[in-house]
Amino acid sequence: MAGNIVTKFFFIFTSMFQAFRNIKIGVFIAFVNLLIQGISFFVQNFIARNLGTASYGHFGLLQTDYSIFCAIADFGMTTLILAFFAGRATKGTLFRSILQLRLFSAVAAALLMIAFAFSFRYNHPIFYGELIFTFGLVFQHAFFDWYFICGKFWKRLFVSKLLHTISYSVVMGITLLYFKAERIELIALAMVLAALPAFFYGVTQAFHAHLLKITRRTFRFIALMVKAGIPYAISSFAAFAYLPIGLYVADKFASAEFLGCYNFGHKILVLCSGIMVHFISSNLITLHASHDKDLHLKDIAVFTLFIAICSSPLWLLPSWILKILFFAAPWTETTLQTSASILQILSFSLIFQAARTTLISTLLKEHATRAYAIMVSIGGASNVIACGLAGMYLENAMIPLFALTGDLVITAILFGYFIRNSRIRW
């Protein structure tokens, strides 16, 4: 009996030790992710300083193009791999099939980006930057993140993130501060080079030559995964039809300086929207622990009010926020005033996002991905139409306001969906 008690205590102790160990690693990884975001935003300051307002707007357009092709390269696969395969994704023939899938999708996206560059960016200031970023689609610093997460290789994931943080800081620091690069393509090249250490670290951990052996199973697996990933991919692509569409409309119908001003506001909103994603994740955890199928307006109202208060400096003191976050930018009275006006308007997107966070989390919990993809697509299409019409027929200053159309539409659709199904309660 005494032996059983000792065994139980030993089991409890080792379990607690393992739990604390995992928590510690998780905290480190979260810290490094935040550090990467912080350093990336810090670097944006010096990119804006070196390029100037107009060229910085073009650089923002380049980064948005790259993000779209990153979404094409992923095609919802990361979500599918984590959701359906988990630990099995790192072993045997399944691991080989997944790695081949990731390589195939990355190369396919790179080829599509090259075609896009020659078709739509040939005489544009970002043409050469587009071609350089195609290499970034294959040599992504996060290319092997799925492997580390599925295998629960937390230390390796931490090393990869830390390696990228150091590499990015050093390479971008030398490029922007020592060489004072003032050309978009040189800065793009530096970003691609900065990702290489983390990518090749992943290669040393996960890659073997026999993984390149291609069989019929490879093509069947790719076809199956592409088909399964369509709803997730549509949701990812449609997201670019919301706030980012303002960049494309400004590039088409407004001056280069206005595009640069829009990019300042857009960068801050992207940073804040990234934080909102964490709220959706935490909301999902809470919903899984709850058996209440109804949504309560008071909970939605409290969370929306919380986000409105937190984001209030963006619309109350936009000039102050811009000068703090973009302390190295080459501000003039005109560009600061224009950027502040744009930021002030775009910041209301966060309130729309807050209002629908619980609704989206509920749809994802109930695996209603197809319904969500349709809703996101409708909202995105309405945003493209409204923003495009504003660019063609109205003053440039109206573009940010009409860029909120998609937020308004998808929020209304989501509330309508749950009201129709009698799921809304006070």
C-alpha cells in the first residue's frame, strides 16, 4: 500500500513537473512571437525613413501581395494538418506526403507570383521586389512550424523562432542602418536572406533526401488535401478583400503619397487585428468549456466596449499614436494629418471585429466552415465593389471609410444568421 502511495505521488510530481515545463516553453514561444512582431514593426520605422512616404506605400503594397501568395501557398493546409493529423503528421509515409504537399504548394505559389508580377506589376515600382519575394515563398522562416507543433517539439520551435529573431534583427539592421538601403528590391532581398537561417535549421531537423521520392500516393494526397482545404483557403483569401483592398484602390486611383499615408494606418490596424485573432482563440477555448448554445448580447456588448476603450487612442489621438509608433518616419504636416485621418477611420474596424468575435468563434466551434467561408466571401465582395466605386467617383479621403463596408456587411450577416436560428439572447 505504501508503495502504491509513493508511486501515485511520484506520478503526480512528474506530471506537475511536465506541465510546468510545457507552460514555461509555451511562455517562451509566445514571448518570441511577440518579440518578432515588435521587431518587425520597429524595422518598419526605418524602412519608412529610408524609402520616404511614397515609396513606403509601394512597399506596403508589395508586402500585401506577398501575404496573399503566402495564403495561396498555405491554402488552409496548416489548419487541416493540425486538426486532423496532429502527432501522426511527423511520422512515416504521412510525414513524407505532407512535406511534399508543402513543397509543392510553395513552388506553385512562387510560380503564380512570378506570373502575377509580369502580368500586373511589370511597369510598377515593386516589380523587382515581387520577383525577389517569390524566393521568400519557398524559403519561409516558418516553413517547418507545422512539423514542430504537430510533433510537440517545443524547444526546436523556440530555437527556430529565436534564430529568426536574431537573424532578422542583424540583417535588417545592417541593411537599413549601415548600408542605408533606399531601394525596395534591396530591402526585399534582405528580408528573404534574413529568413534563411530559420529555414535551414528546419531542414536539418526534418528533411531527408528520401522524402523527395514521388509516387502516385503523393498526387492523390495533394488532390485530397487541396479539396478539403478549399473552405479554409477561401476564408483566408477573402480576408484580403477587407482593409487591404484600400491599398490597392489607393494605388490605382490616388497619389503615391496618399498610398503611403494609407499604409501607415494600415500597418497599425494589421498589428491590432493580429491581437484580435488571439481573442478568437481564447474565445474558442471558453466556448468548448461551455454547454450554452445561445449567444448573449450582454457578453458581446461588454467585450465590444472593452475593445472600444482599448482602441480609443487610435481615433482620439491618431497623430500622437503615429508619431510614437513610427518615430523614425519622415513626417510632414500634410502626411501626418492625412495618415491620422486614415487611421482614425480604419480604427473602427476593430469595433466591428470585436462585435463579431464570439459569433465567429461559435461557427468555428461548430465546424460551420463552409457557411463562414460564404459569409466572408460576401462581405469581401461587397467591400471590393464599394471601395472600388469610392476610388473611381469620390475623393481619395473617402477610400478608408468605404474600406469598412466589408466589416459592416459581414457583422450584419453573422448577427442575422444567429437571430434567424433563434440563438441570440440578452
